[in-house]
Amino acid sequence: MPADPASQPPYLRICAEIQRRISDGELRPGDAVPSTRQIAREWGVALATATKALTTLRLEGLVETRPRSGTVVSGTAPVPAPRRRRASVPVAEPELTLDRIVTAAVGIADAEGLAALSMRGVAARLGVAAMAPYRYVPSKDELVLLMADAAFGEVCGDGAPYGDGAGAEAGRADSWRFPVESAARTLWALYRRHPWLAQLGSLTRPLLVPNVMIHGERMLRALGGRGLDPTELFDIHLLIHSHVQGMAVHLEWEAQAEAVTGQSEHQWRDSRAPVLQALERSGRIPEFTRLMGAMGGTYVLRLDVLFDLGLQALLDGLAPRIEGRGGPHPRE
């Protein structure tokens, strides 16, 4: 006889409801299922319980995780038979390693944002006891540092896609530009894969982990050898880095806003259309209104285009100084 739903653990009740929505066609292949935060709010459970529910559904093949899209209904999602209560059977805890913990944490942050990350959530994703990860990493803050180091390791290891002068003729005044631009674009691509990275560290309190420092080392090397004062060289390096990071923070902000509101960027803009139209009719923003009219009422914001535009303008402006044709440094 089927178990009373009220007697089931909360995560199984959540699984059953999402399974029902899938089987009834309310959620179709490719549709987003509730995020961990939405599940926590809707069912009044902890984030770790929400994570355990989504992990269970993923293991059953009903859902899959896509970076920055969150968790969606699998394209070939089978509908399992209703769960029946079975006698509790001790199950051996899977072997746990620090690498597994970091990989799981990166997966959660990639899919749901850094705000959704918790030590309990990592444990639930790995199917281990809630306190098990603490045997390998003492705190969430320490885990985040390990995650950042692992992510930067994707581009700072052997064969990393940075140029150190390749593609530019030796001795040319602009031979610095290729490796510097390559480093900036590599960093942008990294933030694209892991948007939460842009939220970590600041210019005043940078991340002091090995692979982050190696990235900075390669940028400094690309800019070096041109007679720049050491202070000026660091200033230029940090200016370029801040452009990349400053654009990238919008990737995670958008993901967080979508998780909290349940609205995509386009849905949010559509919901604000009446407010914008009222402002346009007021006559207080005539230039904005004129430009929107010239574009047919729609401006398509493309972060990749803005990043490239800003990078080229920044490098063009820095070229005279780097090539020894600029004026005195502002600090002088």
C-alpha cells in the first residue's frame, strides 16, 4: 500500500510533486524546474533539502543541470514508478575526496549562483552526510577559495591559452597588444563559464590563491620590458583586469535576479514596459525616446559586444603610454 505522503521525508515529497508536474505535462523537456531557492521558498525547507531533491531527480534522469540555465527537464526524461517506502538499508557512504567536493561546489555555483552554495548543499549533491565535507575543508569561505583556484587552473595550467608574444613581430612597438588582449579575452571566457568568479575579490583585496596570481603574472609579463615604472605597470594591469571583471559581474547579477524573481531578462523588461512608456510620454527623456524610436523600440544589450568595445577602446587609449609615447603618469 502506498505510503502516506505526509510520512515521507520532505525531499521525497518535493520530488514527487515535480515528477507529477513533468508527467502531467506542466513541465516539458527543456523547461526550467524550480531552483533550490524557489524550492526552499515554496516548500519551506532548507537549501540543503532543496538540493537533495534536485539531486535525486537528476540521478533518476528526470532533470539535468545546464550552466547558467539552472536545472531543466531532461529531453528524454523517463517517468519512474511511484516511490514506495522500503525498509531502511544501510548504504556505504561514497568515497569522498577534496577534488570531488570542489567539483560539486563549482557545479552548484555554475548552475545556481554562488548565493545558492552551502556546505550542506554540497554534501547533499554528493550523497554524503551533512558534516562529511568538513573533514576536508573547514568552511565555506575556504571552499570558495579552492573553487576559484580550480577555475583559474583551467586557463593557467600547462598549455593555457595565453599569448606571450606569439602572433606579434618581435621588436614591434605594438608587440605587447596580442598577449595582453589574449589574456583579457581568456579571463572573459573564464568568467563566462563561471560567472560567480567575478563576485570574488576586489582590486583592494584580491584573491591570493596560486592560479589567480599566475594569471596576473602572465599579464605583467606581457606588459613588461617597455621601461614602464613598476607602479605604472601595476596600474595598467589592474585597469585592464577591472574592465573584464566589471563587465562580468553583470552575468552573475542577472542569474541571481532571475533565480529570485523567476523572470528571464526579457520577461522582466516586458513587465517594466508600462513604466518606461509612461516616462517616454512625460517628455522628460526626449533623447532616450528618440533613440528608442530609431531602433524600433528595442535595444538589444549584448555583453560580449560591450566587453569588446570597451577592451579595444582601453587598449587604444593605453597604447601611447605603453609604447613610450604618452605623457607623465597621473601619480607623478
